[in-house]
Amino acid sequence: MNQSVLKALTLLDYFSAETPELTLKEIADKSGMPKPTVYRLLASLEHHHVIMKTKENEHDTKYQLGLKLLELGKIVSDQLEVRTIALPDMEQLGREINEVIHLVIVNQEEAVYIEKVDSSRALRLNTRVGRSAPLYLGSGPKLLLANMPEERQQEILNEAELSRAGHQPIDKTQLIQELQTIYEEDYAYSNGEQDPDTTGISYPIYDYNSQVIAALAVSGLSSHFEGENLDVLKAKTCQTAEKISRKLGYRGPILMQEE
């Protein structure tokens, strides 16, 4: 890891509830680094709003933790909240349909699986809690990408090497059209995009601001996702996503199952 990054992050450890504000000299003394070095590191942190100045004069400068940490902490808190709230309903859904169930969120340019309920079927998917995946592969990731602002979508798609398992290329124009359909229908579908012979369906989980903060994804053998059984899986998954959203404070319209 970059040593400058490590040194800068180390400086954050010197702030606490007992010492929420420190001078440049105090930070330099605690770190054992020269004041000019500490000043440069703090300047970088300040530029990214991780540190903020509370006082500056010719004798010394005082610093405290910045609002960016509050923003990041809120994100972590929300992730922990949705995971804790969603798990009992995911487990109940698992007992009803006996398919693999995931809770998926966005982390920068990727989708991350933050919770999983396994099936008793002899099926092994290439997923685990903490695993990342491209936002354009799989029903859960695609649903999250579809609910991003268009500019952010374009940034992600322009930087990605669009290909499925086996390095099969993805037509970007078709993908953009699919994302628009997903956004309009509040539902995503995938077939063999991450694992061969598997199908996935996903519905959005909303928070109290009516923002999509996660995807509830159900995956299994493609042969199980056909005909009347597919209708049942979609209905139960949609109902569970609705239930979790309501527990998170969502007060919007009833989530509609895609016809």
C-alpha cells in the first residue's frame, strides 16, 4: 500500500472523543513525523474533507475530523441496518422457495454481496458474502446500475470491459436499453451471466427517501425459473422486497410485480 496513504490514515487515529481537536504540533508530536510532513498530509486530507481546520494563526493550526467521515459513516450505518433488517425476511423467503437469496449493494464501481441465504439444493453459485461483481452482470447488480443517475451509468459503462462469463462481449446499446427497461419495471432478470445454467431475478429495496439502496436477488437453476414456478418466485421475491423496504421507512407506492 502507498506509504503516504498509510501515514495520512494513521493521523486520524489521534483524534478521539477526549481529543476531538488537535494542533499541528500535537499531531506531529504524537506521530513522530516532522511538522512539514504532517502539514502536507493534513492538507491532502483537508482537500478531501476528511480533516477540517478549526483555527489557523501564525503560531499554530488546529484540526478536527471532517464531514466526509460523517457521510461515510452514514453509508456504513445504512448498510449494516439494511443487512440486519433484511436477514429475517430473507430467511423466511428461503424457507418458502428454497433458492439462493442475496442482498446486493453498490460499492463505488462494483456490486457487493453483503448477505446470503443458501438453498438446500445441490447448487453451488460463485457468490459469497463480501464478493464483488461488475454492475452490468447479474440481476442484482443490473438493477442497482439501472437506478443510478444516467451520467453515473455512463461513467461506469465507459470504464468497464463489457463481457460475460467466457469473455462473451456485451452489446452496450442493448445493455443501456435493458437498464432502461429494468428501471421502468422495477425488476431485473439474468440468465447465465455469472454462472452457467443459472437464472436470477431481483427487486429493489427502498429506504425512507424512496432511494434504491439494495437489491434482493434470487438465483437458482434455470430449469426452476420457468412457467408458473417463475411467477411464484417473482411474486414472493417482490413481496419480500416490499416488506423490507417498509421496515426501512419506505412510504412510496406498493411495489408492483412485473407482468
